[in-house]
Amino acid sequence: MIGAVNIRHRLTKRLLDRGGHIGYGIRPSERQKGYATKLLSLSLQKTRELGLEKVLVTCDEHNIASEKTILNNGGVPDTNFIEEDGNVIKRFWIEL
């Protein structure tokens, strides 16, 4: 297995703050090979099929690779969310 994705049809308050509609991960040994960008692209196609017009995708502030993946798929930065421990969650909206 190279990676996995979760697609959420609706957002709870928690998902709106720090989870988003799409969550994905790539096995460490397979990173930096374009898999995340492709996985997110395919996930966006699926969310479009599900009838969503705009999706939220998030990543931790220190996860530069994930931020680039989101931006490469049309992510538009929104207000960050700061967790109780100080961790900053970057939030991006993608129009479908």
C-alpha cells in the first residue's frame, strides 16, 4: 500500500477547524514521488461526483510537502486554526 485517503461528505465543527473534507497520507518510503498530488486530485474528482462544490483540506503548519500538494491542486489559503497545544493547522479551500 502506498497511501490512503478519507473523504468526508459533511463537516462537523471539529472537521471544519482541523480535519477538512479530505484527509490523505502517503507511506514515508513513497513520499516525494507525486503520489500525494495524484491522490488528492483523484479525491477531488470523487468529491465532485458526490455533489460537493467546494472542499476544505488541511495540514499542519510544519508539513510543507502537504501544503505544496494542496496548493498544486488549487487550494486557496483560509484562516489558520490554532489547537490548544499551539499546533497550527493550515486550512485551504478548493473550488470544484
